[in-house]
Amino acid sequence: MTNHSFVGTVGLSSAMAILLAFAGCSSRSTKLIHPQSGATAECSANGFATGVSIADGMVGGCSRAYEERGYVPLERLQPDERASLERRGLLGKN
């Protein structure tokens, strides 16, 4: 092995290690409900490595579109909205 090929191998190994350190995967999902009608929607996406930020952006964009139409993420429902949906049988009790 020449010195030149050794340097190339070390450089390639280092680059791969750095890429693997930054690689990750993501699975995001948000459930939304319309407080008046009880209609539900779900926004979800999966991503790997650089796709993680793309998946985050897709779910964020989807959620915003539904929120503009009056939907609310389940975790942000107000207590009175939750109680109303439960009374009408449109949302299970937690």
C-alpha cells in the first residue's frame, strides 16, 4: 500500500464516519381534530438522514394547512373543547 492510497483510505473512512454521525431517521405524526365538527386529520412523514428536515417540514406544512381551517392538534385542545367532544362521543376519554 502506498502512502497516497493510505491517505485516501483514511480520508474516505473519516468522511463516512462523519456522515454516519449526522445520519438519523425521523418519523413524525400529528393528529388534529376540528372542535365543532369532530372531524379528524393526521399529518405524518418519515425521513432518513437529510430527509429528516424534509419530513419535519412536510408535517409542519400539513398541520398549518389544517389549523388554518379550524383544526387543533389533540394536545392543544382546550379543556372545554375536549369535554364537548367527549360528551358527543367524538373523542375517547384519556
